[in-house]
Amino acid sequence: GNSVTQMEGPVTLSEEAFLTINCTYTATGYPSLFWYVQYPGEGLQLLLKATKADDKGSNKGFEATYRKETTSFHLEKGSVQVSDSAVYFCALSDRRLTGGGNKLTFGTGTQLKVEL
Amino acid sequence: SQTIHQWPATLVQPVGSPLSLECTVEGTSNPNLYWYRQAAGRGLQLLFYSVGIGQISSEVPQNLSASRPQDRQFILSSKKLLLSDSGFYLCAWAGSNQETQYFGPGTRLLVL
């Protein structure tokens, strides 16, 4: 079945450091890939997405490129801020659910802590 | 623009008590609706989804049930809560035939 693997957290960085959060996936077919962010005590917000190989999703300085050959979708940001502290979830959408709708398969999340 | 609401935000319930969590969506019609549970330190598990009024599909067998009495209302229920039902419950919506899901603020449930 489909699965998403994320690097273990927490990841602790100093402000303005470079961020990489690794995400690899296993799926049949050609899934769409997503990054969601969860700030403390809140729901998930869509950060970026890519729908086909070599697509690059970007938002708020974050980027991720859909790499079919390595089945990866690593999240990067050139200079993190304290306000980026949150839990980041990688997800894929592949399976059509019975009757319609798509199933999102999530990784376990990676907590990012950014310190001054 | 579309918005999604969940309530209550936080709930503490004794074991064996009933449960009703509500989710409503504004600004769209005929959305696909989803209930997820997030256990502490873990990813999200899809519990139920609905593609229309009265249509409910369950992804995992459990102590919970769901209903969709109106187009933009999705309810998660239980007749008798278990300790293992504790967690963070998230509702999400997506446009018909759309992959991207948008999440509500969540309800934190603690069963004691």
C-alpha cells in the first residue's frame, strides 16, 4: 500500500539557518504530493503541493520538488524564522476512495524548532 | 472564500459517555468531507469520508460513527467513549473531484 516516510524530529535550528526536511514515498501510480504545516494547537494548513514529476511547489519561502526517480519530496527553506516553528507533514494523494474523494496518506510529521 | 469550522475546540469526557463533534463548511457546495484522528506524536488516520448528504464511508472499524445530515455539515459521534478515543480530531473538506484537502482547527478530546 501507499506510505510516506519523514525524517525523525525534532529538528532544531538557529534563525536564518537552511532547512531540509526529508520525505520519501511509496505509491502505485503517480500520486500528487503535499506538505502541510501544523502550528501548536491548530489544524493543518496546506503549505505547498506538486501534482506531477519535476513540479516544484513553493509558498512562503518553502520549496519542494517532486522527484519521481528518487520518490522524494523534500521540503527546503533558505532562511528559517522563529515563526516557522511547527510540525510539518508530508502527504500523498493517490487512491480514489469508493464513491469518490481522494485518500491522503500522511507521514508521521517532523517537528521544527527555530531558536534565536 | 471557503471556511471550515469545528466545535467544540476542547472536550473532556468520562469513559462511557456519548460524543458529538460537529464540522461545518461555508462558501462551497457539495464538498467531500473527511474526519481524521491524530493521536499524540503520530500522523493522521482517516476515519470517515462523505461525498454527499447521507453518504458515509468508514475507513477503519471502531467505536465511532459519522453522519452528514446537511450538505455542509459533518458530525462525528459515539454512544460510549473509550479511553483510546482520546486524540485530536480534524475535519477536512475538498471540492468534488479535487485532491487538495483543507482542514479545520480541530477538536481536542480527552477521555478520562
